Amino acid sequence: MHSVRDSGGFSTVSSTSPGNEGCWVPAVSLESLLSEVRSPYLLKVDCEGCEADLVSREPHAVEAFKYIILKSHPHVTGIPHERLISSIEGLGFTCRRLGVTVSDATTFYCTKR
């Protein structure tokens, strides 16, 4: 379970409103989700800083996809774009930058080689 307080402020439930305790939501691994999918096609990752953790903890699950659209948040993770993308490319993908957004968050598009 994860608290919406850990969402970096990107939640449909405001955790800063007076008297609001927030809420808890269930968390699942990518590996467990894959057990319910026949042919994983596209992985879209925009989790406000969990992307590096996902790639390092579940590389075999990430490898199962044909395409990845990922937003990198080095200002949150402390991990430079280049290091994260190198890890993904080490899993057999070719990645290209799609653009820079607010606070150095950058979107990448990766295809399986």
C-alpha cells in the first residue's frame, strides 16, 4: 500500500486540505501485472520518480514489452537521464528523447531491437 502523500502532489485526492488524511491505495508489481497479460505491447511509465526503481528492480518485466514511453525525473531520483536510458538500452531497447518538460522531466520513446 502507498499513501497519496507519496505521489509528489500529483493525485486526485488532495493531501494538503485541512482535515484530509489522504488515502491508501494498493500497490502491485509490474511482474504480477504481466501474469494477467498475454502479449505485453506498450509500457507507459510516468510515476513521478519511480521509473529508475522500476527498471532496476524489475528488468525482466520491462524486457517483456515491445515499446516503452517513459518520463524520467532526475530532479526527483538523482539519477541522470543518460544512466536510466543506458539501463533500458542494456535490456535490448533503442531509446530517443521526445522532449523536455517542467523541472527537467524528459520523455523518452524506446523500441525493442
